[in-house]
Amino acid sequence: MSMNSSAVSPTQNKSTKIVSWVLRVLAAAAFLAAGSAKLIGVPMMVEIFNHIGIGQWFRVVTGLVEVAGSVAILVPATAGLGGVLLAATMVCAVMTHLFVIGGNPIPAVVLFAITATVAWLHRARLATLLGRR
């Protein structure tokens, strides 16, 4: 017997929904805080983006992406898209830590894992949103 969505038990489905909500709330809280800090110009964020060397416009854009992603990840219809957006942002953050600013990339790796998991859990709706179903 193949396992398709109709063969998933109600407890597995409920467990998946709970895991999804927990991960989404954690990610939204983290990205709302980080994105807001970037947008209001917390001195540490200004310094980090000075070190990156692209300009403070990049701090603002990154903050907007993080805040928008934190909202999108909480809305069931856009949770997958929010997960993809934030996971891609964390790939860039990891690369920035490894090759530009140094420091510990582990928090970005953890946030990547969380947001990529959300995107994967919402892959069916994401495919529909992207017109692939």
C-alpha cells in the first residue's frame, strides 16, 4: 500500500500541524526581532552591515525581507513561501558569516533548518501557490 495524503493517520496529521505551528512561531519571532532590529538601525546591525561593505540599504532590504517573511510564515496559505524566502535568506547569512564577516554561523544554520522544514511541510500548498498543481 502506498502512503499518500489520504493514508496518513489523523494523529500524524495533527502532529504535523503542531510541529508546523511551533516551528512557524519560533521562526516568526526570531525573524521579526532580527528584521525589526535591522529596520530601526540597532547599532550592532549597522556595524555588521558596515563590515559587509555593501551599504546600509542592504540592511534595510534584509530587514524588510525578514519582517515580510515572518508574517508570511504565519499565514497558512503563504507559510511555504515564507519558509523558502527565509531559508534562502539564511543561506546568504551563512555564506556571509563564513566568507565575509566571520563569527558563528550556527544560529543561521539552525534558522535555515527550521525555515526549510516549514517550506517542506507546506510544499503541497507552495506548489499550488506557484501554479505547479
